Amino acid sequence: MSDGVRWGFEETGHTGFGEIGDDVLCAALSAMTMLIVNAIEVTFFGKVDYVIDENTTDIKVLAKCALPAYEEDERVRFAVGGLISAYFYQLMDMMEDYPDHLQVDTIEKDPE
């Protein structure tokens, strides 16, 4: 988050809800993440950088196009920032149902 705008997120580790390869919580997070990436790239024509490490299950998604310094079109910034915020709120809801398997932290960070 930078100046109150959510512009990226990181996921680390395995949820431990089920066995690796058969974990529905992990699968849900992966599907949500790819929805975010595809929506930014295809629907909003925004630039998003992402890295998915299949070995560690670590995922990093950075969409600087949610920030004024990186995107002129206010509609794109609003849509992308809103989409990432919606992802955050969905995680918060999921965390209530799976408190032993999810942890969510918000970090104020300016893009590098």
C-alpha cells in the first residue's frame, strides 16, 4: 500500500489446510490471484508484474498502474486499486473462517 492505495501483494508459504496438491484453500487463493492478474492485464489493460514460484508457493503481484506516478488514466488506477482492495477484503473474510491457516498483514510501501 502506498498513500492508502493498494497496488500489490505477496503470498508466502502453504496454508496447511490440506495436503499439498489437494488443498482447497490454497487452490482458492491461487484462483483469486490469477483472476486479479488477468483482470488487470486483459480487462483494464494495466501493467502488472508477477512471479509465481511453484516450488515454494510464493507469489508476488505488483500493479504500479494503481498509482498516479505510473498510470495517467485515473479510471485504470481506480479499477486496479479497487480490484486489489477487493482481494484484500476477501482475504480478510477468509481469514475469519480459517484463522489457523491464513495471516494477512498490510504494509505501507512505496514502489521502488
